[in-house]
Amino acid sequence: MISGILNIKKEAGFTSHDVVAKLRGIVHQKKIGHTGTLDPDATGVLPVCLGKATKLCDIIGDWDKTYEAVLLLGKETDTEDTSGKILGEKEVTVTEEEIQNIILSFQGTYDQIPPMYSAKKVNGKKLYELARQGIVIERKPCPVTLSSIHIKKIELPYVTFEVTCSKGTYIRSLCRDIGVKAGCGGCMAGLIRTRVSSFRIEEGFTLSEIEEMRDRDTLSEHIIPVDKVFLHLPAVFVKEKGEKLLYNGNPIAVDLYEKEPSAERQNANEKQEYIYTVGDRVRVYDSHYNFIGIYQLQENQVLKPYKLFL
């Protein structure tokens, strides 16, 4: 069974579920999961986890993401993008400077009402299921954080901008909210996800490219090992005498593992060890350098399993 992460560059027309289904056929493996829904019309980065790496799906999905979005001013739709039914149209009277200031005003944290056409659940029902029945319900606003916004191009009524945001942010709803603040309404005309944490669009592959790599027997070269997404954490190595406890998912006492100097200090040719404090998370390997999982430091330097990839 293949275990690891593939950085898929999703093409328009595919749902995230479609991507997983097609990958199962390509690699002949059932245990595959994606790390967060991307709208069918949207393109870009969709990390997909295979085998043991499927335990990463919820973790990667929580990390920040970067999008390039195209906003269309003057038009409101039921789906909050151009694929939906038009609810209203207004003349766009804002200037380039005004719309730029309005968009940048959303940088930071604000309360966002999720769209009806979304997979968010309310009382056990997915909103899009209700929307398809013509039912619109009140949705509670949720705090989202836009850590950076960069305007790339303004050709009114279109504006292209890049935004880095937290989990739970709907770019369609951001476009809607910008349009409301501009007084003319707005919707999303295009979306590319360019980054999910350390996964970037420049390093992604389409499904057809994945298939070609499989046929050339080079696919394994492009599967990212699980521990690579945790390289920001220090590593420890469990001694052979502690491996029985390790493989059974038990806590590991301080005398059963060795610490690795931090990467930063290694690069600086310094030999001081990383300073470990209670609550810190570390990458744990066995004595043969096989990655076991993420552990959290407890009192007396005991390591307790946080996320195992056995």
C-alpha cells in the first residue's frame, strides 16, 4: 500500500470527491482522502493523502491557504459565484482607489456568514442540500482571519486579488461581502488555490500527469513522506530497548530516546540541543529512522503519543 501525500493540481469540472475517486483507479488503492473541499469550478492545490497518511487529512485541512480570486462587481447570485442564478444587478460606481481600499479593509479577522451553497452543516443538514430544495435558512456568522490581501489587477467591474486565510474562509462569501460594502453587490468569477500550507501550485500535478508517472514507474519519486509536513518540529529517536513500547503506542520515558539538535542550530554548525518544554510536539522515529508519529512532551520529559502513523 502506498503511504504519503500527493500534491494534486485540481482542474476545473472535478469535485474533490472526483479527484479521490479517479486517484483510487490510477493507483489501485482504496485508502485515499483529500484535505479539504475545493469547489468544482475552482482549480489549484488539493493535497491528497494515501494509506497511513490519511490520518493527516484533518490536520492539513486546518492549515492556512492562499487563493487568487477574481471578483465581479455589480452582480449578486444565489451561489455567490458566476455559476449561480442572478439575484440582482447594479451599476458599479466605485473608483479603482475606492475598491482597493474596501478590499484591503477586510484584512484581519471578521465575522463571515457562510454561503447557502456550501458543505457546512446546520442541524445535521448540509447547507447545499437545503439550497437545492429552495430553502434558505439563517446562518450564524463565523470568525475568519485574512492574514494578507494583495490586489493584483483592477479592470472594473473585475478585480483580481490574492488572499491568505484561515480554515473556514469562503472566498465566494468574501466577494459577496466586498460587493455589499461597495454598494453594488459582487460575486466570485474565478478561483485558484495556489497554496495549502507548504504545498504550492508550482509543485503540483494534474491527474493525467499522475497517470503518466504511474505508467513510467516514477510515481513514488513524487509522493511526499508524511514526516515532511512536520519538519518544523524537532526530531527524537527511540532506542532499540524502547521500541516495543513505541510500536504499541505507549508513552516513552526520557531514558528511552535521544534528542536531535534543532535544524536551525545544525545549519549554523552549533551543537546546542533544542530546548524542550512541556507541551512541545516532536517527530518520533524508531532506531532505524522509521517515522512513527507526533508526540507531545509531558512532565519529566515523558513523550505521549499525539498522532500515530503506524
